Amino acid sequence: MSIIMNLFYKGENKNAVKFAEEMESSGIADRIRHVEGNEGYDYFYSMKDPETVLLIDAWKDQAALDRHHASELMNEIMKLREKYDLHMEAKRYIPDDQGITGADKKFVR
């Protein structure tokens, strides 16, 4: 059972963008992508709100997510969040095994 986390990083003066850029340039994001149980780790920029960055973070199961939260990588992330004075909103999703079905299929190419 996968777990998908949508993490909305919010700051001022484009600090959320700077945070995401440093996560990538420092290699932290790539290291997380290679952690056992990680199924996706990608940043997206809001066209509506330039002070918000969305991270879509997917994990194989709760145990994998718990290991990530207990890892040294998490400490590195927290230091960067403090550096850029970011606040977060988190939304958690558990996808169903059916995928796109029924009437929804006509809207997906």
C-alpha cells in the first residue's frame, strides 16, 4: 500500500523555491530518491502562488516513511527548512488499487 504525501512549502521572498533548488543542487533530493521504499520525490512550482512549492513524496508503505522520518536525511531537510524559514502544510493520500476507472477514463489520455 503506497502512501503519497503532498507537502506544500510556503515562505517569503521566493524562499520555498530556493529551498527546493538547494535540495536538488546539494544532492539531498537524489539521496532520498534512492532510499529503499521511496517511490517518488518531485518538486513542483505553483503558477498561482510564487511563494509556494509542492513536493509530491511517495513511499512504499508506512514503515518506509517512518524510516525516512528517523533518518539523518530528515535532519538535513529540517536544517534547510529553518534556513529558509519555511512553513508547511501536509496532505496524505493512499491510492486505491483500481486506478482510473468508469466515467473518469474518458478524461484521461
